[in-house]
Amino acid sequence: MAPQYAPSLRSRLAPLLLILQTGFIIIAALCFENKEANKLDRKSFLHFYPEFQDVNVMIILGFGFLCTFPVRYGFSGSGFNLLVAIIATQWALILNGIDSWYNTKIIRIDLKSIIKAELCAVSALISIGSVLGKTNPVQLTLIALLEVTGFALNEWLLQTLLKVRPPNSIMLLHVFGALFGLMLTWILYRDGSKQGFEKEKFDRKSGLFSMLGVVFLWMFWPSFNSVLVEDDQTRLEAVCSTYLSLAVSAVTAAALAVLSSPRGKLNPIQMQSCVLAGGAAVGVSVSVVQQPWEAMALGFTAAILSTLGYRYLKTHLLIAFECHDTCSVLSTHGLPGLLGWLAHLVLQIKYCDDHTVAVRFAVFHICTLFTTVSLSLSMGIITGGRFGDPNKTKNASMIRLSGRYLHFPNLVVRNLRQKN
Amino acid sequence: MAPQYAPSLRSRLAPLLLILQTGFIIIAALCFENKEANKLDRKSFLHFYPEFQDVNVMIILGFGFLCTFPVRYGFSGSGFNLLVAIIATQWALILNGIDSWYNTKIIRIDLKSIIKAELCAVSALISIGSVLGKTNPVQLTLIALLEVTGFALNEWLLQTLLKVRPPNSIMLLHVFGALFGLMLTWILYRDGSKQGFEKEKFDRKSGLFSMLGVVFLWMFWPSFNSVLVEDDQTRLEAVCSTYLSLAVSAVTAAALAVLSSPRGKLNPIQMQSCVLAGGAAVGVSVSVVQQPWEAMALGFTAAILSTLGYRYLKTHLLIAFECHDTCSVLSTHGLPGLLGWLAHLVLQIKYCDDHTVAVRFAVFHICTLFTTVSLSLSMGIITGGRFGDPNKTKNASMIRLSGRYLHFPNLVVRNLRQKN
Amino acid sequence: MAPQYAPSLRSRLAPLLLILQTGFIIIAALCFENKEANKLDRKSFLHFYPEFQDVNVMIILGFGFLCTFPVRYGFSGSGFNLLVAIIATQWALILNGIDSWYNTKIIRIDLKSIIKAELCAVSALISIGSVLGKTNPVQLTLIALLEVTGFALNEWLLQTLLKVRPPNSIMLLHVFGALFGLMLTWILYRDGSKQGFEKEKFDRKSGLFSMLGVVFLWMFWPSFNSVLVEDDQTRLEAVCSTYLSLAVSAVTAAALAVLSSPRGKLNPIQMQSCVLAGGAAVGVSVSVVQQPWEAMALGFTAAILSTLGYRYLKTHLLIAFECHDTCSVLSTHGLPGLLGWLAHLVLQIKYCDDHTVAVRFAVFHICTLFTTVSLSLSMGIITGGRFGDPNKTKNASMIRLSGRYLHFPNLVVRNLRQKN
């Protein structure tokens, strides 16, 4: 049984999607060109295609089924994820091509540009994890569009002002997505109600689907981290590093999940959140992690940090800031991403012989983080404020909808209705 | 709990499978040779292997789990799909090799011939979607054998008489499979009973498995469309076109599913049927779709056409012609396939400079469709008549079986029993 | 709902995992080096990466979800499988590198060494299948460590004493894992109780997850068998042979499952056990199977043997030797592995022109099997005795735990508690 939509949703979601889609097609007719320029690019087919598919699987299947754990939200979770991922990818394809369009009036579409666009869409999927079950599909679509715009802007700033290399700037998606999502849920929730959320429910079968999503993310994460690396040598290292880091973080996460449970239970939701921490940490620092033990130590630290975040920070955020983070994106992506940023800084300085170069790198690297954090926080607040301001009738009614629209007995934003 | 088979089924299915399998092994011992001829072919390992696996995943997992949505049929659906896919592939391997056997007394088995055979098997899997839950495994096996024979015959006719290139002729599998299946269910059903079928039931969990199948088909469809393309350049274009077309058709299908529902619900079965329309349409016209916007527009039109087919044509066929199409193969594969054929015609003529060449192509192209349609319809009627004729006692008893054999409260061919 | 752990488990599992993981990181810091030496190795990225991912999918997802069929064990089954697979892989990475460390004080980590380590981990996963649901995660972890040690020792013996080529020695993992697991469950069970186990329960939904695991194993088995083959030509042949063999064994297994059921039902658990037999048989003999019909005949025989094993040997072992094999690893991996060994012998002798060479090969080949079997049996007995000796209080309490720890109404080792 699909959730029952509010009647007014019908008049909003369908036109929104159709208008967006028609717009994308018109832009494509005007600017897109499907042409590989030369022989070298053609060779890239062999290079990229299997990894493109792996990334595809992670985005559509991994994130899609990761979202199925709330027992009453399973089906819609995977369906909406597909929708949001596709729209965000198309939008990112356009935004990433603006630069090239400005110069040549043509946006080239090839495998690499689609992969880049998909990675941008991932940052939107991460953000959406934090408001899962509290928003309707119309809101999800608009949030994804704004989030991708913010991320593309951030990427452009980093690449033009701070000369950050593209793979490094894109990998900050973990930090950007998590902080954006956090602000979003904070604003939406604060405006709505003062009453705490009950715990998310899940049952065994939806838990297995969710496990399926985690397992797909876990398996294909090496492709995710290595797909943008140009050089074969470095790419191989990236794959091995990511694999080792994920392995260590999975074991550590399981150990800590048992340790932190009062009855020695293996809390599956906690484990699932923290198993992937190593992948995000290595992803952000992939260009400098060279030795296996560095990757493994990074995975170990990331899992500990992520578990601490899940156990203490999540509750703390809920109680102190009234900020409810459904999928714990802060501990799954945010903290490991920050750790990866730190590891990048430390390792790069360690490898620098020259003191001046090291200081210069450190300043640039700190500026990179500062830009990303401030842009993600401000974009998150703006996006949240856009939907969450109770004075804007149109948007408030959207949120009101979510009470009727969702069938979460536990997660319902029921109080919004009472207030308005 | 597996469905309880009629006792007499035991004495039929097992011998049939064992005889077929022994026959295939004997033929293999006489004709097959597992030998790559030269260095160039060897290089093809790198080219083909990942895409071979993707196609494999689509056939075994995608189609297999797509069939799990009827709540009481899940397990058997995926099991029988595996069985039918394998038998059809082996049979296609033999049929596709007859030509080479005629000349050299040897059928070469390599990755490419297995991929071709798997694509032929897909046409059988599509047909079987339309009689899902109304036939027993013995019938499914025989239908698959006859369908693959028909498809191989069609391919041979197109390639020898009309000089259609192999990738183009194979991609007509969507049209062939859908029309064959439609005739099949029409004949089987008409002979059986005048009473209408109730709606197919599905529940949330089996819906998620079905979603899993759809998502796998969606993700790997670019491999499906590009695997037979020889040239790297064209293959890359095929991948990008298919991806864009699928993206657009998924968004459009979701929008139309919300729009066409009286309460604004997102009907998952409808969405699942129409999400893949873009892939089928681009598949049939893959050799001429060059610009991204063409692929996107094709995906958009295919999703609209498929949704219209699902909403109106399916009901119309049931009421007017008493033709019940379980998996809506007509709207998922048939209509988008025809659209792709039309797009091929239009785009090819557009790219032609010479008027005479264009007309000549149009005539040949129309003949291609005519051959495919007439062969698929007649083979479907013959196959259906073979199983559906109530005068043939042996076959009628097979159908009678299906009443007892299947545990569908809704889909049971209960009336067959009453009549006979 | 995760199973409720005995409180004392908390104090054991978490420290064990953390200590192991810290130890692995320290060893990595001392010995591992993530460096590809030369250009040729770099090219191997393109060769290996997609197959590496396929093997990864088989291990994490295939074996993980294969274990979900016991209805109350689904979630933990997949979680523990992930844990055990990762720990076993890391341990195998260290053990496989001892030789290189002895010479150069460095263990090179690249894709190939990770793949080899994963294949060693598979032998542990197979063993664990036989004690599934009768052991707690602490035991599973220790069993995996001992099993991998034994397998690495066996591999080293075969390669240094008998000059067996690495791919051939590693592929004996099916035989080694199955016999090790059988001894393990025999010792653990004999020491525990004289009372028979009831049948394993499963329901339709957990059955579908299990089917998912089987299907993933089925699809990617060609990669499993070909990943270690160096030569492109041979690898292509390995892929085709494995595919054909799996196809034939799936059809044969289904036919026999129907035939051997008194009511003509398709027993899904039996079918799932036997569908994969062809893959294991061809895997062990992959270097000599050249013609398609040989592979197909091997698949046919393997499926028959596996079905006979499942129907008669499993019950016989339970009644005569009180040896309960949860996942039927003997019939799924053991018997087909032995068949593959025999096929290797027969085919190699057939291809030998020289009589002396043939005899010499036969002697070596028999020694190979003898070493593997005796080592696996003795290691299994040692490992089982270690955990199963009721006089060792510490370990006996571990087993006692499993009664409380597991929520199997049918599989509970309830009597252990009564006895002690």
C-alpha cells in the first residue's frame, strides 16, 4: 500500500515534475551535445564504464534501500529516492556545464559529466536523509534542487578561488550534504513544534532491505572514491585504501555497537550508520592516503567518531537544539568527512619538505573547509526557512500536508497542524 | 511455502527438463566449440565482460524479481524465471549457431554468442510476463522454446532478406516479445472463460522486491542497449542516450502516475511499468539517436505512451477483447518499442541527404516492422492455440492443472476447471 | 529485532573484535605497502577491477543473504557474515603475505592480494554455513581465524611441496571449507546432545532474501572462477565454461527437486543448495575444462551428486553420525568440489600424450587431495574440540550461551544447558 497523498499534493507534484522535466529537455535541446572529442576520451569508456555502473548502483539502490528502514516508509522511501536522485542529477548536469556553456555555447555530455552530476546528486541524497519521513515529495524535489545549486556554487568557488582540484572539491559532498541536512531539519523542526520525536521504528524485514542498501554502499564505495581519479596508479591505491578503511570501520562499528548497548545487543541501525564511516573519511582524503595502515587507522578513527556521534551527539542535538536527524547523516557522513579533511591536512603537511609550502597549503585547506561549511550552513538555513516559515502560507500548508501525507505513527509532524 | 504442485505435474516437469537438458548437452558435444579465434577477439574480453555481467544481472535478477509482485507468487516467480531464462538461453545458443554450423559444422561459443542468446531469451521473458500466474512451469518452458524459435526465425529473416544489421534486428525483441505475449494470453484466456480477472494483489514487502527488480533493470539498461554495438564511440553515445532517456521517463512516469490517480496516490505497479519505457524506446532506435535532447524527448514520449497504454489500453483489451496482460508487457515493452521504431525511421530520414536513399530506407524499415509484427502475432496465436485448444485433451489438462497448481485467489483460472 | 545477546557476550565480542582490529592495524603499519611496482601491474587494474567487484558482491552479498533463510536469523545472518568475511579477509591478507615478508620485509597490498585473501575468506564462510545458528559471533570469529590459518597452511604446503599452481590450490577451498565445516558441526554437536535437531524453518519472505543471495552467487560465479587466471584466452574459456555449467546444473537441480519431492513440490532450499553445484565443480577443474560439453556434463553430474547428497547423505549423517549440517555445505560445495577434482584428473590424463607424465600427474593430484582432506578434517576436529570440549569451562560456557543467545525454536542447542 502506498501512502495516501493529500488530494492537493496531486495538483502540485505532477505539474512540478512535468514542468521541471520539460525545462530540462528544452535546455538539453539548446545546449547539450553528446560527443566524445578524441581517441583518448574514447579509451575512457573502458576505464569508466564499470565504475560508472557501480556509482549508479550506489546512488539508486544503495541510498534508495538505505532509506527503507522506517517500517511504513519502505516503498515510498526507495521510490522518492529514485525520483530525487534523477532530478538532482539532471540539474547538476546543467549547472556543471554552465562554465563550458559560457565559453563554447555547448555542454558536452559524456560518461564523466554524468558521473560528476551523480556525485553532486549524492550530496542532495545525504541531506534528504536527515529530513526523511518529515517532508513530502514536492518539498524533497525543491530541497534537492536548492541543495545541488548550493553544492555546485561551492564547487565553483573552491575551484576558481582556491584552486582546489575537482576530485577533492567534489569529495567534500559528505560534509556539505550533512551540514545542509542538519540545518534543514533544525529549521523545519524548530518552526514546527517543541515536542520531541519518538524513536524511529523498524521491523526485521524492512531492516533486511536497509541492510541490503548498506551492503551495496559498502561494496561499491571503492568505485565511488576512485572514479574521479585520473591516474591509474593513484586509482588503484584509492581502491585498496578505501577497501581497507571500510573493512576496519565495519569491524570497529560492530564492536562499538555491541559495547555501547546496555544488553550487549547489536543495534542494527547504529551499526549501519557507522559501518560506512571509513569510506567517507578516506573519500575526502583519498589523494594523500598512501599507506595501507593510514587508511586502516583512518577507518578505525572514523568508526569511533561516528559511533560517538550516533550515541551522544544525535541525542544531544535533539534535546539541546531540537534538531532531529532521521538517518543520522551527521555521524554517518559529516563527522567522518571532517576527519578526512583533517587527515588530508596532516598527511599533506607530513609529506611536505618545504615549510612555506606546508603553511600555504594549510591556509588554503582551512579556507576550503571554511567556505564549504559556511555555504552549506547558510544554504541549509535559507532552504529550511523557505519551507519552514509559518508566515508564508503556501509553504506552511506544505508542511501541514506532511502530517496527513505521512503514515508514521512516530515521526508525524502532527503538531504543525495543531499550531496552524 | 512453495506452491503445491498437482501430482501429475511431477511426472511432466522433471522429465521434460531432464530430456531437454540431456538433448542440449548432446548437441553441445556434437557441435559446440569453446574457442576464441584471434587476438582481437581476446581483447573483446575486456570490452564485453562487465557488460555481459550487467545483462546477466538484468535477466536473472531484474526480470526475476520484477515478477515477484503478486503476493502469493513471489518465490516461484523468481525461480521459474531463472529456469525459463536458462533454458531459453541454451536453446537460443543452438538456434543462433545453426547458420555457422551449416557452413563449418562447428558452433563457436564465446561471450558474444552467449550475450546474443541471452538477449533472445529476454524476448521470451517478456512474453511470459503477460501470462504470469496463469500457466504452469511445463507450459512456461514450452512457450519459451517456441518463442525463442520464432524470434530466431524473425532475426534470420530480417538479416538475410532485409539486410537489417544484427543489433537492430535483435533490439526488436521488445516488440516481438510483447505482441507474442499478448496473443498468447488472448488465446489462452479466450478459450478458457468469459469471466473477468480480478485485480492483481500485491503487498508492501513483495512490492519492495519488485521495486528491486525494476531498479536493477533501470540501472543496467545502458549496458543492455550498448552491449551489441561494435564501435567504442557509438557505444558511449548509446550509454549516455539510454541513461538520459531512462532518467526522463522515470520522472515523467512518476508525475503521470500521481496525476492519473484519483486520490493523488503514487501507484507503484503503474510507475514500475512505465519507468522503463524510455530504455525500450531508445534501445530500438539506438543506432540513430545522437543528440541528448533526442534521447530525452524519446524518453518523455515513451513514458506518456506507456502510461496511456497502462491506464486505458490494458482495461480496454480486457473488456473488449478479453485479453488479460498480467505484467502489462504491451505498455512496458510493446508501445515504447513501436515508438522507438518510429523514431528510428524519422531520425534516419532526417539525416539522409539523398531523397532516394531515404525512401528506400523507409520501405525496408516498414517491411522490417511488418515482418516482426506478423511473425510475432502468428507465432503467438500458434503457441497459444497449441496449449489453449480445449479439444486437445493433453493440453487442456495442462491448463486445468493450473487452476489447482496456482494459489492465486485472484488470478486463478478457476473457470477452466468448471468448463472442462 | 536483533537477537538478545547474553550479557556476558558483550564483554567478549567487543574486546575480541577491537583487539583483533588493533592488531591488524599494527601489523599493517609494520609490514603492508600499498604499491604497484610497474606498468604491467597497473594495466591489471582494468583487468581485475570489475571481477574484483563481482567477487566482493558474491562474498558480502551472496553468502550474506544466502544465510538469511532461517526465519529468525535473517538479520543477524547477514550482519555476522559481513563481520566474519572482513576479519577473515584481513587475516588472510597477513597470512598470504608471510612468505613475501620473510624475503623482503614488506607485504605488498594490491587488488590481486585482496582478491586472494577474499577467496581464502570464502573457505571460512563455507565452513560457517554448516554451524549456522548453532554458534555465537565470538565463536564464529575464532572459527574463521582458525579456518583461514588452516587453509593458508594447506595452500602453502600444496604450492611448495607439490608444486600445485596457485589458482588450482586456492580453488580447493570448496573441499576444504566443506570438510572443515562438517567436522566442526560433528564435534560441536556430538559433545552437546544426543537429541536430533528439528527441521530448519523458513518463510516466504526470508526465502526470497535467500533466493537473492543464491541468484547473486549464480550470476557472478564466472568471475569467481576466472579471476585468478592470468591468461586472457584461458580466462574467457573459464567464464564460458562456468556459465554453461551453472546453467545446466540449475536446470538439473530444479528437475531433481521436483522429482524427489513426494508431492511434486519445488523445494526451494534443496534447489538453492544444488543450483550452484556446477560452479564449484568447474571451479576446481577450471584449468583443464576446454570444451563446452565437458563443462555442461560436469554441471549435470554435479547437480545430480549434490541432490543425492542433500536428500540422502544429509539425513544419513544426521542419523548415523549425529552431524547436523545447517546449510548443507557438504552437498553444495564438498561433493561438487570432489567431482571437480576427479574431472581435473580424468581430463588432464586424457590430454596427456605421454604415459609417464600422466601417471606422475595422477600421483601428485591424489597427494593434493589427500593433503587437503586430511588437513581440513584435522583442523576441523581441532577447532571443534577447542570450542566443544565440555571439560573446558570457559568454552563450554560459550556454547551454553548459544542456547540463550539464539532465538531458534528449532535449532536451539538447548540440551547443552541441561547437560552442563
